[in-house]
Amino acid sequence: MKIIFAGTPEFAVPSLQMLVNSDHDICAVYTQPDRPAGRGRHLQPSPIKQLALSSGIPVFQPSTLKDEQTLQELFNFQADLMIVVAYGMILPQIVLDTPRLGCINVHGSLLPRWRGAAPIQRAIMAGDSETGITIMQIIHKLDAGDMLHKEFYPISSTDNASIVYEKLSQLGAIGLSKTLPLIEKGLLKPQQQNENLVTYAEKLDKSEADLDWSQSAEKLCRKIRAFNPWPVAQTNYKGQNLRIWQAELINESITHLQPGTVFISNNKFLDVATGSGLLRLIEVQLPGGKRISAQAFLNAHAIEGVVFG
């Protein structure tokens, strides 16, 4: 098939690499314009742009898909299919209608659960036992198209968003490799989403990073995992934001302590009282410092009895 690929971040790389290694004709790659990054704020190409250029595929980076020249370029490819993986731009209806077989998307959840911007993080925060990817047809409504294929991934109690992100990016490529031959042969049977089961994964905001110690240790632990690597959960420690990268549940409770109170267990573990249960901090970071183990933090700070804000 003649395919246009649209994607931007690392999540989309395995899918494009699979297509590059296939017999399909990747006639063009669309990705977001280069963005400033790093200390020097120099313009950086997206991971997808880098892969496309190294593979000899023409790259297009329009700031909009609505102007006449961009639309004409798209139409001129006469593509059979457009594949979208975390592109970061909504496709107007005229683009959806351009490829002969339409446009499909690789979405990082088991639709209809977690439509929207942050499905991986919201699944972890909600305590979902599994997630996965859904390949779906794209329609002009957010993540609401008919489902074509799913790949499943069980979420473990130690998985953070970074780990699940990597697993699902690989599953996206696997799912596409199974789906494309069926699309080509017209053998797929699209399945409508049950609107009664829809949930929305709102975009993450830095304001959500603050931990509320009146919540249960289980809920706090899920949030810490979901917010790693961004925006990273944090708490107030002596007027500073102490970032918490990793923590684990402890199967005991100290009911007489105010939530947020630090309890040094066996003189070596940094445990914190919560609304229900104890949370053991594993890796933390102070402003301007490096990520360090909780044990190293204890060696440098007298923290017993401190109440996190």
C-alpha cells in the first residue's frame, strides 16, 4: 500500500520503523515543526523526523493542515492509507477523506476507556489492571472512531508511565503489522465503541503534581507512578518542593500520626503516614539537586517527625 505516516514523539517510532522495514511504500511523513529544546533552546527535530530522514522518506512539517498548498500536497500523493500515531494535530475532514482507505490511528488505551490526551497516566492513576493500544478509524470526533484491533498489556504494581509508554509504543507497531494486511484485503470488521463506557483522559497539568497526604497510600503511590517521568509528584518540605520519583506501599498503618508525617522505620526507611496506610519513599529530589535514594536523603537531613505539606 501507499502510506502517509503522521507522528511526532518517541511513542510513534516503533510504528514507523515497522513500516520502513515492510514492503509498503511510505510516500511521506508528517510531523510537528521543530521545537526549541535543551539549555540552548536550539530547534530540535522530532524523533519521527530523524527516523524519516535517515530512511530517505520526504518529511513535511506544516503548522496547519488547512491551507490550500498543504492540502494539495497531501492529495497529490494519492495515498491508499494515512496512519497517525501521536501526531499532535487534529486532522480536518478534508484530510480524512483524502486517502482511498481513510485514516487510522494508534491510540494508547483500550477504547472506549480513556479517550483523550493522557490515557497512560490516567489508567495508572485509576488503578486499572490492564491497558493496551487500540487501532481505530479516525473520524471528526476525539478518539471515537470504529475499533479495528487491540493489543493488551497488564499493568504491574511497579509500572510507571515511562515503562508503560515504552511497552505500548512497541505494541502499536505489533498491532499495525497485524492490521495492515487485513485492511489491504478488506477483511477487517470495524467495531463501534460503546458510548456508555467512555471515559476521558484529561491532559496532565503541573498543578496536579502536589500530593494530598490525606489520601490513601495506594492512591498516592499510583499517582507517583503515573507522574513519572512528568510532571513528577511532589510535596512541600521546609518551603521547598521535594519531588518523589518512586515509592511503594507498606502493609501497615500508624493511625496516631497526622497524614504527611515522616516516620523513620528501622532507622533506614523513609515512611510517610497517609490517610490510610504508610507510603515508603524510594527515590527523591530537591530543587537543584540530583535524584537520590531515600536512604541518601535521610543521611543528609534530620527528618523524623517532619510533616510534609
